[in-house]
Amino acid sequence: MAATKLGIPARQLTDQALNRQLRTMWATREETVLHGASNAIARHTYRMLELEFEYIARFSSETTPSPGRTRRGSRARSGQPRGRR
């Protein structure tokens, strides 16, 4: 596994390592955005997205949106017309 400045490429991580790194990224996001330099925020964002997209690719059945979190579900909750099909 060849590491880069941002660590081991997400696609090369084990499932356990991917989960661990994602949890760390989510836990440190607020601190990075509020107190990090612009390059730190950019790197954090890039790595977080890399890890999240890898997670979605590996665990697509766990990441399907809840019906209420879609635009259609939101419209239904608020009593708005359904929109396009």
C-alpha cells in the first residue's frame, strides 16, 4: 500500500480502517473548519470526500437514502405537490 500525503488511498484500506478513518474525519471536521488554515480545510475536505465515496461504493446497501430524506419525501411531509416523477 503506497501512502500519499493524505494517507493510504481509500480504495486500499480495509473495511475496518475505512470506518475508523471516516469516524475520525467526522469527529475532527468542526475543529478543522473553525480553526484550520485554508489548506488544512481543503485537505480535510478532499480526504473526507475520498473516504465517503469509497464507503458508499463498498456499502451501497447501507447508504440508500431514507424516503423522508429525499426531495419527494420532503414535499410529502410538507404537503407540497409531488413534482416530477
